[in-house]
Amino acid sequence: MSRRSRQREAIIAVLKSTDIHPDAGWIYEQVRKVIPSISLGTVYRNLKKLKEEGLVREIKVTSGLSRYDMVRESHYHFRCEVCGRVYNLDQSLVDRSVEEVVARKTGFRVTGHDIEFRGICSSCQKIEMKGEKGEQP
Amino acid sequence: MSRRSRQREAIIAVLKSTDIHPDAGWIYEQVRKVIPSISLGTVYRNLKKLKEEGLVREIKVTSGLSRYDMVRESHYHFRCEVCGRVYNLDQSLVDRSVEEVVARKTGFRVTGHDIEFRGICSSCQKIEMKGEKGEQP
DNA sequence: ATGCTTGCAAAACATTTGCACGCAC
DNA sequence: GTGCGTGCAAATGTTTTGCAAGCAT
């Protein structure tokens, strides 16, 4: 398997400590507080390894850079189109049988699926309402 | 609205002619057969515009570069983990009510969703079986 | 001792952008 | 004529990689 290293452990610690789905740069900045000498290349290298080992998942949201998170229970994502935040949603919202439906219809072997919902999160809806004050003269 | 141009029309034509979900480079090569002087920058600029106008959709598959396709009926995607091909799936496979479920549970305004299924497509399953011949000594 | 992992810096890539010119309106 | 779209090339931003040295096994 993989060898241990302070850098690798620190990256895992950072990922475990948050659920904001950070990108590589943010992870780099966090780890730098503990290991100032770490390089961005090392962060990318470790993320790649961790992905291969199945410990970390890379998500590409419709616009923006790659984001990473620890694989806990698998979950869906909701991306706010206003603030760009990515929220977790409980996977149980959707019946797992969708995979069987797809497998039956296509003959493909289905090993997983992800759903990305789009829309406006609650805090941006509030801001939106404030902003609309007086826009109807 | 947008102004017409040979380049723009050619890009649309290429996108209409295929369903392989090409990336910008492939589109560029295709258009070049008709307009050899077109630049990659123009392809990107047009794709961006077409996206804003809602004519084209950009999909980011879990690994690889951005891919583009004309918005016809909306559909899901299946990405083969072996060959990397992206297939279209009929959106009617999954009940649209998932959006309502999410909206009710979160209080977010949900304006859309995408599903990416993963697995092994039928042609890669065949190859896989061939390749396994004799691997069990 | 062996060889995986690191830091550094350069490279590779995808995508965007500034500019002067040309074409659509 | 106005100003949007283009080609070109340079810039930007992200991710990858070659190398020599260091550390885990």
C-alpha cells in the first residue's frame, strides 16, 4: 500500500476536518499552517493517490476547479448557482434502484452514480429577496 | 442576441452532427476542416456564448476535460470507466420528483439536476472477457 | 539498503484575454 | 458607421512531472 508521511497524514486530517469540498489550493493553504514547507505538487500527488485508494473522491462541479472530499457514506451534491457553495445531500433521497433500471435498459455494468443538483441555496434566496427591494418602481 | 458568423455556425453544425460529447479540441479539429483559419480561442469563446444562451451544455466528467453538447432533450450520462466514452441515457429513467424531494427537505430552490452513472459499457465488457482468457491458470 | 515520498521548479495543459482588424448589422 | 466576432499570441490558472535528496520500511 501507501507509505505514511507527515504530509499525507496532514492532508487527510484537513480533509477530515471539513465538509466544504475544498479545492487543492485551499487544502495546500491549510496544510501549510502545520507544514509550511509542503509543496502544492505534493498535495496534488497525494490527492491522486488517495483517490486511487478510494479514500478521497474528486468532484468536478459544472464550473470551477476540482474539489475533493473524504469518502464517508456516499452522498449527492447541491451546487448553489449564486454563491458556488457545494452542499451534501443524503443519498437515501433517491432510490438505489435507479442503477438497476439503467443496467437493465443498457446492458452496461453500473458500479455507481452521482447526482448534482443545481439551484439557489437558502441563504442566497434571502439575499436575493433583500436585493429585490425597490427594484419594482 | 448573438451575431451570426461562419465560425459560430460551423461550431453549431459540428455539435449537431455528433453525440460523442466532444471536448473543445476535437470541435476545433472538425471545424478546421471547413474553416482552416479558425482559432482555438474562437471555439472556446463561442462555446462559452452558446452555453450562456442555453444552446449548449458543458459537462465535466469526473476525469478529463470539459465536454460539450447541444441541448436537445436533457439527458443523463453514463461514463465508461474503461474506455472513457460518455453515453446518453434517457432522463425519463428517473422520476423528476427527486427535485421536489430535495427542495422540500432542504428549503433550497432546485432548478435542475444531472446524474452521472459509472461502470463498464457493453463493448468493454466483451473485451474484458476476452482479456480474462487464461488468466485463471 | 531499497525505493517510495518530498520540495522545487519547470513543463504540460486547458482555458481566457488583449489587441488590431474585419465583417454583420 | 458602430461595435461584435475573429485570429493571433501572450497570459492565466490548474495540474503534472523530472530530479536529487530524504525518510519509511
